[in-house]
Amino acid sequence: MEIKTYAGIPEELAKLEHAKIVLIPVPYDGTSTWQKGADKGPKAFLEASENMELYDIETDSEVYKNGIYLAESITMNATPEAMVDVVHRETKRYIKKNKFVTIFGGEHSISIGTIRAFNEMFPSLTVLHIDAHADLRKSYAGSSCNHACAVYEASQNTNLIQVGIRSMDIKEKSIMNLDKTYFAHEMAVDDSWMDSAIDQMTDDVFITFDLDAFDPSIMPSTGTPEPGGLLWYETLDFLKQVFTEKNVVGFDIVELCPNGIDKSSDFLAAKLYYKMLSYKFQDDVLEDEYENAYQDNTITNNFSKFNKDDDY
Ligand SMILES: [Mn+2]
């Protein structure tokens, strides 16, 4: 991948030692059942991010100034199990460095590795699973590391809360905890699901966000689009509450399956990622020494998506 820093941020802000945030791309698409292409997700996401303005109006912040380290992409694809092992190991390695670790897939099977890492590091973990699909199969197509099994392990050993679900196999009912499942058809007519879901969370929350949770009208670029999904502002409203009331310890975003014609989905994914970071760090005041160091730097000082000569 020719992209050197996340969103083209200055290199000083992209160094691992100073960055509070780590982004791990996982361009994996080994087990998807229908449309292929989630392996192209990270590249499309990073390209859209480069063309996004980095001041967030709503939080009045520039979260990239906390530093975002773009880790090397995880490209292991020998077997689904080998991929999950590497994702688990790398995610855990960066959590241990006290970074806020984020992962961009790739298909949803990568989350088996990310959740396993966070669950080992945070003893009473809630996994907030936002998705059109239940993903609760114990195994599928001969593997327990298939995308259809993304949160089976989490259902067994974390406090799993599922939001946006509108497609599943009848066999998954035996595994699903209905008290902690928010179905899309119920969410559409009653917005009390937000408070109810948050009430059921422990303090430490990991979010695994499958982009097909969104309505295909705003997010067509996913492998298995399902009608009746979440819209933009209700999703942000919910996420903002979760980030405000809980300690979100990390998140992954999966299943961007870009197409060559319509780029709007790539931009939605880029914006979603940046919004989630903005909510996470909105109350953090940047340390003076960082601010001062960067103010001395002419490159950073003039950093803008627009031409440096533009007047304001
Ligand atoms: Mn899904």
C-alpha cells in the first residue's frame, strides 16, 4: 500500500511512540460466501480518509492531533485460523503498549481475533456487536473462524450485546440471548433500545461494527446488504452516548466491499471511523508539550486539506 500515514497526517503525528491511537488494516476476504471484495476495504477506506477534512464540527476537535499510527497491514491468509491468530497477537501487542487500538477489515471473521485480544486484556468486557447478521454460528463451511461465526466465541465468554440484527438462521436462536439482542424491526418503531442497550453494558466496551448494519441506501458497498438498516444520525447518536457513558477500549469496522462506481460508502466508512475517534477523545485536552512542539513545525502548522495559499 503506497499510503504512508493515516489520512495524510504529518509524519510526526504518525509515529508509534507519540501516537495514542493505532490503526491496523486487515485486508482479509478468505471466507466470504457471496460477493468478494472485503479485502479491498482497507485501501478504499484509507483513500477516502485522505480526502476527508480533519476538523470535527460536532465535537469542535481535531482528533488526529492525538497521533494515529498506521500499523503494517495483516496479510496472513493461509487459513482462517492462521489469520485469526495473527490478528489476535498483533491487536494484543498494541493494547499492551497502552494504545487505543482500532482495526479496519476485511470481512467479519477478523473480529474473532480482535475480540479475543481485548477480552484477554479487559476482565469484564462488553462486546457491542452492530450488524445486520447474528453471526452466532459455532462453525460454518468447516471452520469456526468463518465470518458467519464472528461473535460465537464472544457469546460464550463476554457480555455480548447485538444491535441492528435482521438476518439469521433459526439454529442461531439457541445461542442468542434475546434480552441482549436489539432487532432492527423493533428498533425502527421504538427508540428506547439505545438506553436499554447501554444499561446492559459493563464499563469496558469493545465495539465490533459491521458496515452492513447500515441501511443499503446509505451503505451499498458491503458483501451482503440487507434492507431496513440503521441510518447515519441515529447511529451517531447511539455511538456518542456509548462513548460518553462507557469506557470504549477499542473498536473494529468490517465488511467494506468497495465498488468502482460509487465511492460514497468508502467515505461513510472513513467518516464513521473518524467520528468514533472524535467521540472517544473529545474530552481529552492535548498535552501542552505536544501542542507546542507541533506549533513550531511549519508543516504541521499549515496542515490543511486545502492549498496552503488559500486565504481564510
Ligand atoms: Mn453482517
